[in-house]
Amino acid sequence: MMNKKSVLVSGGAGYIGSHTAVELIAAGYDVVVADNLSNSDMSGIEGVRAITGVDVPFINVDCCDKQAFAQVFEQYDFDSVIHFAAFKAVGESVADPMKYYCNNLLSFINVIDLMREYGRHNIVFSSSATVYGEAEELPVTEATERKPATSAYGNTKQMCEDILRDATAAYPEIKGIALRYFNPIGAHPSALIGELPRGVPQNLVPYITQTAAGVRECLSIFGDDYPTEDGSCLRDYIDIVDLAKAHVAAINRMVEGKNQCGYEIFNVGTGRAVSVFELVKTFERVNNLKLNYKVAPRRAGDVVAVWADTTLANKELGWRAERSLEQTLQSAWEWEKRVRNIE
Ligand code: UD1
């Protein structure tokens, strides 16, 4: 018998994976982490262990190496998988698409194949609001049509959603939920885990915190001439702990057999649109500091605005975002300070 209260977290050493491991353990699940540390290190695992007091098993394995990955299924009796292990840099994926297709597709195919071979039942896939592209109607619901992807990264998200849809339709013993993340930000309140990008951050909040810490000289705000109130882009910034809890809700739903069909999709956001300027100003205010920033040209590929209609997740998952933007931006700064030994 498989253990319904045990979850394999692939990519569990990373930013979203580590926070999710913590919330799973808090909810009474056993967690096994598999990660090849290609974009993370052991500090994520150590942070999870320190926060939870649980000696979480960690296996250093590449999910693309099916034989090696199969050993994890041999050794542990988890009935559910949350698959985070993937590359996620949009620009890099345009420059080197095959790197993204090979890694993101093959690892996901292996997960599903191994679930079938070893009789495991539930899977959560990390999808993204990127699948909506520049949507005609806002906020976007799960029924809003997907737009053709503009990067290989975005395309792997769409393709994996489709693989999951087809697999769950053909193999009814497998249930799947795709969570479409909006913009995850912030860190655990303990500041023991958080986002630690390698090299120059591509995303807004790590760039802000590194600028505040003096690691970067000046934040560039990409565009102030968009058709929005203050001219900067609008996004739905979701607190990382809230996002982690959405995964627990998704696993609970499948473990309890409450999912209405084999494959479901949920938006995971706050439902609130925040501009880049508003985010920067809120960061300055709640952390009582001044940020060095300038307006720069638009960044290629950015959409003007996207934020979530979260009605479905609120109702079906019984989940909603709870932490305020203020709390979240404080946690982001606390984490950066800890990483940089500030104060
Ligand atoms: C990006 C990806 C998205 C991916 C997500 C993963 C693009 C177009 N989209 O989302 O597909 O799922 O990351 O984390 O790359 N900004 C600045 N200055 C900066 C950095 C960002 O002004 O130094 C602005 C951007 O123009 C955007 C907003 O901040 O308006 C958020 O940017 P970012 O954090 O990179 O997230 P997305 O682009 O929304």
C-alpha cells in the first residue's frame, strides 16, 4: 500500500519547493525531496530541516535520469508527487530552447511514467500565469484561453499541462492538478529559507532586495509608458508561504478524493493587481529605506498586465492568499539581510 500521507517533492531544494516542503510537514505529511541542485544548494534543505525539526530525506538526483530517479520510487512509498524540478529563466530559454525542452519535458515525462510503473496516484504540476500571455480580459480565469507561448520556457509549461491532461484522461488511476502561479515573492517568516537567484536576478523582487542590500547599484523599472495608471506593468504578487499552502490544499484534495475530474487547473494569485511603482514604494515604506531606481526602456516580452481571478481556487481548494503585500515585502528584506549579513 502506498502512503497517502507521504509526498515526493522534486525540486524541493529550490525556492518554491522548500517553502512547500515546510507547509506539507506542518500539515502532517512526510516529505521526500529529490533535487539535482542545478539551481539551488543544500541550504534550502537545511532550512527546511531547521524550521520543521524533521530530518527530511534528500536524494541528489536528476529527474531526467530515469534509472536513477526510479530508485527514489523504489525506496519511498509516497502516493503523491509535486513536480517543481525545472528550469525557469525566460531569456535563457529563448537563447537555448533545447536546454529547456530536454530538461523540463523529459523530467516531467519520467515522473508520470514512474508514477504509472510504481502505482502512485496524485501529481501537482508547477504551471505559470505565463500561459495566458497578454490576455484580452482581466482578471484571468482558468477558462481564459491560453496564448501561444513566446518563449521555450512558457512553451514547456503549456506542453506539460497538455501532457498531464492527456495522461490523466488515459490513465484514470492518475489524478493531476496544475497550479498556475502568478508572481511568487517573499520568504519564510523565519528568514531561514527564501529566494536565492544565481547571478543577476531576472525577477523584480530579488533585484529590489539586492539593490537595497548594495549588491546591485540601481533597479531599472522596465517601462513607464504602458497603458496603466502609473505607466508601469501590473502583476499579481503572491506570497511564497501562501503559494506553498495552495500546494498542500491541492494534495489534500486529491488524497481525499475530492477532485471532480482527473485533471484540474487552478490560478494561484491574490486577485490584486500591483504596479511596479507601487511595489517599489511599498517596499520602501514597510522597510523604511530608500531604493535607488531609474526608469529604463520596456523589457522585450513583458505583458502589460496580468492578474488572477481566484474564485475557483478559493471555492474548490478552500484556499486563499492571506499575507499582505506589506508583510511579504518585509519578509523578502529580512531574508536578503540574513543572506548578506546586514545588521
Ligand atoms: C517572469 C516571466 C514568467 C515567469 C516568471 C517566473 C517574463 C516575461 N515572464 O514573470 O514567464 O513565469 O517570471 O518567475 O519574463 N521588472 C522591472 N525591473 C526588473 C525586473 C522586473 O521593472 O529588474 C518588472 C517587469 O517588467 C514586470 C515586473 O517587474 O513588469 C515583474 O517582473 P518579473 O519579476 O520578472 O516577473 P514576470 O515578468 O511577471
